[in-house]
Amino acid sequence: MISVPGIGQEAPLRIGIAGLTHTHVHQIFNSAKEGDIEIVGIAEANTELVQRYTQLYGFDMDRVYPTLKDLIAAQNPEAVAAFGPINEHLVIVETCAPAGIHVMVEKPLAVSAAHADRMAGLARKHGIFLLTNYETTWYPSTHKAFAMVKAVGSVRKVVIRDGHRGPEQIGVDPEFLEWLIDPVRNGGGALMDFGCYGANLMTRLMDGERPVAVTAVTQQLQPESNPKVEDEALIFLEYPTANAVIHASWNWPIGRKDMEIYGLQGAVYADNRTQLRLRLAEGYDGFVETEFQLEDRPAPYHDPFSYFKAVIRGKIAPDPYDLSSLENNLLVMEILEAAKQSARDGKRIVLSKSAD
């Protein structure tokens, strides 16, 4: 059991891990060292993978189970964090929701809007929190950029770029690579893997406003590495008073997660996790620029699992379109579904005015 509660500290959140193939799972083991959560069990059938992680983190093999149902029966966790293929998110919620167990999944929420809708229905019926974890949610630059929007005037255009050289090129673990480039288990390639970031950020920036239309173009520039999925995606979102370009790629020469927000009086550049620039226009082509070097956000907003605990324990009441929220990520899935349809059919996809 991994937990380091402090003296007099509130009891940690008892959380189970569903799957180990998603290498973001390292984060929850490291997060447990802070004491906000207690990992009470792991559900993973791959014994070689189990041995690797239990040895790395000193986790008790007696608390590893072949299935999520076995873990729940033995440990009765308060919450479960999913670290496996995206198409398994639905099954995890189907298992956890009737038992009143809260769920956090790695981005994106689901492989399709149909899966997402089913998950949302279960979460609402059984009164559980269903949150989605994005790396950029915990960036101080993300939230500073949102806070600075008023300084640049009405938002007119946003450019969001996310990605890296490609899963194989950056050397992801083989059990992760196996499903990450599988169109069924991951729901697609770079469009799903990194397009979700832009859709998530834009949905928060626009306070949940649904785009009027979505247009997308995809390419496969590394067929030898990604034979079944796209590795390049450009997604264009139209709003009544603004637009956004989301560039999701497995072909960048470097890893990147950055955002540019352009208003009528200036622009905000979130260059990376901690660096941000505010550029205010002066005259036709002049500007004044201020640079910011940011500190990590205060607890519990610095870490997904500390945040998850605070939400479950009622310390935080998330706004409807906060980055982790179910409402935000249902719209993300609607946008991604439209983007896939647009790329497949070569058409601009007009969205309905209501999600109902």
C-alpha cells in the first residue's frame, strides 16, 4: 500500500488503479508519496508488467488483482484511476458506477461520443464523479493565460499545438505503443491523442460554447510507424465570434504543448508549463511584451489526484466546464467525432446547437 499521510492529516483517498499499460501511471505512484491518496490495489493481468511496477515502486503483490471486479471486491476503493486503452474506459465506468466508485480517466474521455454518452449516463445515474486528466490542466501557464484574456480584449482566434515526434520515435513502452496506434483501442491516432487537448482548452476558454462547425484534415506521414492511424491532424473550430486552429501531431521535431490566444488588443502566449508572455498592441505594428515565469499552482490544483480527492471530499465544486469536468469532456468528444467525420468525408461538419 503506497501512502504517506501526515500527522493529523485527513484520511487519504483510497484509490485503485485499473491497468498499467498507459505510462502516465507513473504519475499516480509518485503522487501517492504526497499522502493525499492511498493506492489500495492494482487491476492488471499482464504479470510481467505487474512485476516491473511492483519492483519499481515497492508495491505489495498481494494487492494486485487480475480484474477490476476482483480489486473492488477485495478492497472496496473510493475511487479508481484508469491507465489502460481508451476503449476500456466505458467498461471501467460500467463496473465502478453502480458500486458508487468515482472514476478518473486519462485523456480523452472515450473513443467515441457514443461511449462518452453512455459513461455520462452511468455517472449521473449513480451519482459519481467522472473526471478526465490532461497534463495541461496542471500547467500554471494554462490558468494564467485564461486569467489574462480580459487584458487582450474579446477573443478572436486561438492556436493550440500539441504533440511530439511520434510514439515509436520517443520510445514509449511496447505495451503502450501496442494500443496507442490501434484505431479501435485508442479511437484514432494523433487526432485523438493530442487533438483532445485543444478541444478541452478551447471549451474552457469559450465557457462551454459549442462550435458552429468543425473542419479537419489528417495525414499519415509516418506509415512505417503508424500504419493504421493518422499521425497528423489540423482541426479548425468556428464560433460565432471567434475561431481556433488545433494542430495535433506525431511529427513535431520536439515535444510541445503551447497555446496562443489573440484578442482585439493583444495576445497571450502560453509557451510551456511555466512560461507565458503577454503582448499588448501599440499602433499598427508595435507592441509591449511582458514575460512571466510562473510557480506551480497551489495544492490541490497542482496534481490530478490531490484534486480528485478534493472534489470527492467536497472541498472543491468544479465549474461545469472546468478542464477535468464531465460537461467539458462530453463536448470534447463531440468535437473530436466531428473532426474524424470531417477528415474522413472531406466536409465541414456543422454541429447541432444542443447536445440533447
